[in-house]
Amino acid sequence: MTSYEFSTLAQLAGLLRAGARGYWNSCWRSGAGRRVATMVAPLVGILIWSGATPFAVTMWRADGLRRGDSLLGLVSTVMVVLVAFTLATSVSFALASIYFAKDVEWLLVTPIGPRLFLSYRLLAQFLLGAAIGTVVAGPAVLGLAIATGRWWIVPLVAVVVGSLLLPTMSMALLGVVAVVRLVPARLVKNVAGLLVAIVGFGLAAVDIAASVGSGSGVGVSTFAHAIRSPLWLPWSWAARSIVDGADGRLVPALLPAAALGAMAIVLTSITIAAAGPLLRDGWVRSQTTGRQRRRVRSSFLPLPVSLAVLRKDWRTLRRDPAQLIQLLLPIGIFAVYLLSPRAGGLGLGSFHDFPIWYGPLTTAAFAALFAASGLGLRAVGSEGRQFWCLTTSPVSTGALLLSKLLLPAIVAVSASLALMVSTELRVGTPAPAVLFSAAVLVVCVLGLSCLATGLGAVWPRLDWSDPRRSVGVWLAIFFMVLGAAYIAACVVGLTLALLITGGPTGLSSLLAFLVCLLVAGTTSWVALRAGHRRLLALES
Amino acid sequence: MSMGTPASPALAFLAVAKRFEDRMAVERLDLEVAKGELFGLIGPNGAGKTTTIKMAVGLLRPSSGRILVSGFDIQREGSRARRLLGYVPDNAPLYDKLTGLEMLELAADLYQVSRQRRRRRIPALLEALDLEADASQLVQSYSRGMRQKLALCAALVHDPEVLLLDEPTVGLDPVAARQLRTMLQSLCATGHTVFLSTHALEVAAVLCDRVGIFNQGRLVALGTVAELERTAGLDAAGSLEDVFMNVTGAEDQETARLISALGA
């Protein structure tokens, strides 16, 4: 027998190395298509950065933005949003990676301790977040460095933001581990959705409460304004450090950065130390599946294939509360804002130069974007390894794709329609305007659902053990950007048609509707055709 | 049972090859399986058995060659060919959030089984495979063996002409394995065709009319068990396992590898 000596750091390095190899292999060794995508993606990234960085430089050089409080206000808002977003997403990420990832069982029987396991997961999440953050925020930070001529601002921002978000992630992780240790076994898988819902609705409630208190409109900026000033809040340190850095005050910039760094190390160490001992019991609970007998009485009534797939998708969704809440949360938050006493909707007042239905329509379309992302984008991916059940049946690929479109389309259309119409009725929109905006919204959201389903079929992720991971993070970001651009195209088309024809008359409304139909139809056709071609070529 | 072209073999592999990027998984396979035949494909891990079955049901496309199911090309006339097929994959992934009964209803809908037929067939299949009592449980609570049995039920709901099974006995207890064997034999007796891959050589020896031995992507031996034993020059005491070891050359390599690994 051989005796082994274990070094914690070496084990951690080994795990991270294996994770990096996994990413590399999935990029480089998973077929020619992936290799091409891996080569193309950085080029596209460089192109986007090349375009966005000069824009950021111009923005940072604008006098109004750089002056005192406005920069502090902007940076504070960004920090608060970052913390809130990280908190909400970390709950779901922690649950998926700690309890439902494929390698957990194996890792827990190896001689790595639970604290090391948690550290590994936390670091992996942090590194992924850092990569996404670099891609998204890179041009803004680079622009600031170029505009001020101080290159050390780049590492300063990296350290400050990293030190702010690492303890946020670790607190979410501790919360997840503690809750999973306490709840009954059969509910463990539902905890993800519940925790995310609590965090999401909690943040929305605080935001609305802050806006009601301050007497100004609703919005994250109001929330940030209300809580950014107190010096004891860490995001305030981060904002002050970045603002001082931008102004060239090195020492005042480094002091809060150092405090944040120290806080990150201490808090993360404490949370890992506290969460470690709770991990194993929670994991054992999460693996215990309660036997739930359902009252099933079959009528043996045959259904057309599309309805059979729709029924299957609906049953799968409603029996998975984690997924259901993940879908309903963004729609719920939109509803909370639209229907809150002071709100008048998310910035509905900013549409006062346009017809009364303009704001509710745009807001509801963005709510549908989240619904389409939650259902449409994962429509094909949610089949996972069970996809063979459909692909070995006599159903054609086209019929299959259209069947998978049904649930996202129905949910996105009905949810957004309910949001828009209820808001319109609350603000006294005339019936013809309600009908017109409803028709436009239905067309726009149908196109959005087709876009999501088509994109999801182009890049399906069928090899998962947790359905929430059936869509890759990059695809989700890509869809949100593309979906937002699509909604913008619909709205701009609509606006131009109304402006050109001189206002909301019968003819201009018809023209506006046709423009929207054209944008939606073209988008749907392109997306579904691409998805169909990909599915035809798919081998599993 | 839905019928294909009467004169055609149930399953025909015509010069079928499959190449994955850097390796040849199946090399020029020519094989015909007659209607009513129970054919077994055996071979070591990674020999290409699963790839062959996946090509036969249309999950993978051959790099060259054609596969005909009762005369219908699985690639060109996929829908018509798949209508005649039933498939049970290895360690069958099923919809966890459906109950057993709902899973079978879905399969019946996908194959457009009539109401009368499914009313008769679904309870009969559940009873035959001892799943009646668990039909209202979510699939996520099923054991591996129960999943395997449910997948078999789903594959049989539409009474397919050709049934393809990848490692069907893995995960089954001895009673269920025997039930399966009896069921497959009775299916073949009623004119159905069964094509299975297995590691369980004794199952293949007892059950199969003909056996093909796959090794490194090639069909290295084909025939009845008796024919294979004769070809391999074994005496009366020889078994299919001896033939397998002999044909694949696995015994010497495996023994040497094991001794070497244990001593490392």
C-alpha cells in the first residue's frame, strides 16, 4: 500500500487546474465547431472592446460625469447593483454547484475536506464571475484609465470590486449551506428557488420602500442614493476608492481598498469555516428523494404530438418549484414595480411624450424577455439526456421544435399581456389603445419566444444533471443582449412609424403594427430556421 | 404491430462506417437481421456496439453506408423508419418529473397510438413488468432497474416491429432479467425482431438466435453460438466466453495489463 501526503493548497490548485482543463477541453476538444467558436469569440470580443473603449473614454472625459458627486453617485449605484445581482445569482449558483453538480459525490469521498471543497467552488464561481465582469465592464474601466492617464486605476478597480463581491458570494454560500442543513429532505431541491425569490423580492421591496421614503421615482438609483452615503457600508468604501483613484488621490484610494481586501479575506474565511461542517449532512439530505405518490388517472386520450410535448413540458415545469420560481421571480418583480402604489411602472413617466400605452408595452416586453430567457432559451436544452425520447420517435425535427416553442410562447405572451393590460387599466388607457397595444405586444413577444427557442436549439446543452444549468451563462448573456436589441428594434420601428405618419391615427397604427410584424416575423424565421438546421445536424 | 416492407430484412447495415474526429468507431459493417430474429451484439467496452445501435435508431449519422429498417432508410425516411422501431438505451434517462404512467402516455402520444390500443396495452405492459404499483410515482423515485423496465414499456407501447436494446439486463435483478428474457423470446415468436447489445455473454448464449462479436469497431465474428464455437476450434466444453476471449484476443492482453497495474 502507498501512503499519500496531502497539501491543502496543492489539492486546491489541482482542483482548479482540473476545472480549467475542463473548460479548455470543452472549448478546444469538443469538435471543430467549438474550436472555431473559441477562435472567433476573442476576435468578436476585441472588436466590441475596440468600439466600446473610445466611447467610454469620451464619456469619462465629459465634465458633468467626472465632477464630484455625480461620479460618486454613478459608481455607488453600480456597486449596489453589482452586490444585489451577485447576491441573487450566487444563491442559485451555490446550490447548483455544491449539491447538484455531477462531481460532488466523487469529490466528497476523496480526502479533500468540506472546507476545501467549498473554497474550490467559491473560487471557481469567483473566477467565472471575474471573467464575465472583465468582458462586460472592461471597456468602461479601460476608458477611465485612458481618460485619466492613470493606468493603476485598472488593478485598483479589479481589487476593489473583487474584494466587494467575494464576501457577497461567500455569504450567499453560507446562507445556502445553513438553510439546506435545516429544511426537510424532500424540500431541499426547492430551496434554491425559495432563496432566490426571497433575495429578489427583498431587494425589490427595499428599493420601493426607499423610493417611497425619499419621495422620488422608483428605481435602483433611488435605492443607491438612499444607502450609498453611510461610510460603514462596504460598497461606499468601494465607490470612494474608485472615485479617489480617478481623481489621482492614490493614498485615499488605497486605504478603503485595503480595508475592503482585509474584510474580504476575514469574512470569506469565517463563512467557509462555518459552512464546512454543515456541508455533508446537507448533501445527504439533498440526495434523499421523497416518494411522492400522485393521483394519476389516465383517460388514455391521444393528444397531437405538439400538445403532448406541451403537456409534458408543463408537468415538468410545475413539478420543479426551483425552476418555476426562477421563471416567475423576474416577472413577479416587474409586477411588483408596475403595480406598486407610487410606481406608475418602471420609469413610465419618461414616456410622457408618447401614447399612454407606450411605457407599459415596453416594460411588459422586457418582462417577457426574462420569461423567454427562462423558458424559451432552455426549451430544447431542458430535454437534457432525455432528448432521445423525442428524437427516436417518428416526430419530425420541425414539429419537435415548434412543439418546444409552445410553452415559452404561451407563458411569455400571457404573463406580459397580463402585466401590460393591468397597468394600462390602472392608468385609464382607452379600450382601443389597450387592444392595439395588446396586438403589438403579442406579435413582439411571439417573436421574442421564437428567438429564444431558436437560439436555445442552436446551442443546446443536453449534458446536465441540474436542469437549471441547461443553458450556458454566455448564451444567456448573449440572448439578453440580442433580445433587448430585438425589443428595441420593435419599439424603434413602432415609434418611427407613428412619427412619420403623424401620430396614433388608424392608418399610422396599422403601419406601426405591420412594422412590428415584419421585425418579429423576420427574427422568428431566422432564429427558428437556424435552430432547425442545428437540430437536424445534432448527434447525441 | 406496424409493418414495413414484407420482403426486406428487419434491419440491414449496408457498408456502414462511423468516424468520430480522431478515431474510427465502426468500420464498414455489413449485416442483415431477419424478421423474427433475436440478434445479439457482444464486444468489449468501446468496441462500437452503442454507436452501432445509435446509428440504427437515427441518433447518430453514419459517416458512410446506409441503414435500412424494414426497407426504410433511417436517414432519408427517418419518420417512417422510426415508427417501426422501439429503443431502450443503456441506463435510460427518462423524464424525472413525470410519473411512470405519464411517461408511457407521452410515448403513446409520440407514436400516435390509438386510445383503444393504449387502454389495452399500457396496463398490460405495466403488469407484465411489475410496475403497476409504482405507476403513479414520479420517475425520479425509481430505482435503476425500475427505470430500465419503464424504458422497455415505453419502447413497446406502440408494438414496434424492431426492438433495439443497449445493455438491457444491466441494473435488473435476476427475476426481472428472466422476465425480460422471456418477454424478448415471446416477442420474437410473434414475428418481432430484437437487436440487443450485451456484456452478459450467458444471456447472449441462451437467448440469441445469432451473435455478432464486435472488436475495435469491426464485426470479427458472426453466427449462431454453435457455429462460433466450431469456427473457433473449441471442443464441446468451450463456451461463448471462450469464443469471445479467443476472437477478441482479450484474455492475454487483459491478464497482462491487470498484473502490470497491480504491481505498479
